[in-house]
Amino acid sequence: MTAQELYQAIVTKKSYLCVGLDTDIRRIPAHLQHEPDPVAAFNRQIIEATAEYAVAYKPNIAFYEAQGPRGWESLQRTLEYIPKDCFTIADAKRGDIGNTSGLYARTFFDPASSGLDFDAVTVAPYMGRDSVEPFLEFENKWVILLALTSNAGSADFQQLPVEGEKLYEKVIKRSQTWAGADRMMYVVGATRADELAHIRTLIPDHFLLVPGVGAQGGSLADVSRYGMNSQCGLLVNASRSILYASSGTDFAQKAADEARALQQEMKTQLELRGEK
């Protein structure tokens, strides 16, 4: 999916919602536990209930890896359930030396190799350019670099002062020489909304993937105010607040209600900034 296609989906649906499929088998409603593939069955109903309101889906790969071979099968089925007009993100946070990164890229971008065909993958930039470039060798695929995360430990490295700048600022500036705004996004936590205005001065044209709205307490209004650009430029992720809105047989309807509420707020934010 190109940047223009993603923007058109945002305009069409009046939404920049990304649904995080962080599906914990221990939290799946009891009535699904007897399904042959409970995770895929749960995800399918979540996707069908929220696709009207979401422009992207983001499976967190750890929740599938933890299930071993059957988890990878659940992930493949889940990817097949996602509508083709939605952007797909493998939240894998990979990062390694070049030849290993090349294999990670094949895992998520080469269906002939792995059976998976995501639009994007999250990547940790700590090992530098040659650890990221293998992902960029796949045409029309995106890299989403971790920039400024919302966890407390982000202060350990991301915000360290280095030659008059914070380390995350240096990561953002340097990485822009690796690919343009049509191939690279950045992760910025919603609880860092006060930093978004500054980050926008560093990367005015790039999309930002913003987790932390919903169960983690991030403010959608603040994220939109400080993070939106002329092409929206945001994918705002919500996971637990949607997935686990109910633990009963009505879980899909409650998920739809939560997604709709976020989409309606996003519609308002888009209209405030001139997108009709």
C-alpha cells in the first residue's frame, strides 16, 4: 500500500484507527476456547466487527510466537481475514545484522517464503543503517522505526543527551537518509504527546504510528493536535480497549462500539483540520 492509498483510506473512512491484534489466548472468551484455532476465530470476529472503522491492523508478533507453530498458523489465518483495503503491520520490533535482517524481511514481506505478506514491519534502529536496509529492499513495503516509546525505560537510552541532542532525535535525523516519507514511518508513544510538536518539526511529512491510546491512557485529542500533518500523517493504535471490551459472547459487538467511538472522535479531529 502506498502513502497515497493509505491517505485515501483515511479520507474515505474518516479514520486513522489501527487495531492492535495483541490477542492473548488466556483472555479469549470461554465460548471460543473449543474452536480448532481460538486465536484466529477471535481475530476474525474482531476484524469483521471493526473493519468499517479501522484503516490498519497490527498483530503483535510476540502473542503468536508464544504459541509455537500453531501461533504462526493463527497469524497467517489472521492476515488472510484482514480486508485488502487495510494497511497491515507486523509489530515484530526486529533489528539485527544485515543478513539476519534480510531473513526477517523475508519472513514478513515474502509470501512465497513464509506465507506472510504484510505492508510494514516495526524495526529497532539501534544497530544502524545496514540492519534496516534489507527491509527496504522489498518494493512498496514500509519500515516503521522505533523513535520515542512510552515506556518508562525509554529514558535509559532514547532520551539521553548526545552532542546537544537527545538520542531519539539523532535516530530520526540520521534515518531520514535511508528512505523517504513514502517508505518509512516512526513509532511515537501517545503518552509522549508533548513531544509530538517537536517531532513534527523533524519529520513533517512522515506517518507516525502512535500506540498508547485507550487502555494506556493516551489522549487522542492531544495526539491529533500535535501530530497531524496536511495528509493526516497518523495511525493511532488501540489494542486492549477494543479487543477486551467484553469477555462474553458479545465481545465483537463491544469491540465494534469501542472502535466506532474512536472513529467518530477521529472524524471530528479530521474535520477540525479541514478534511471532510
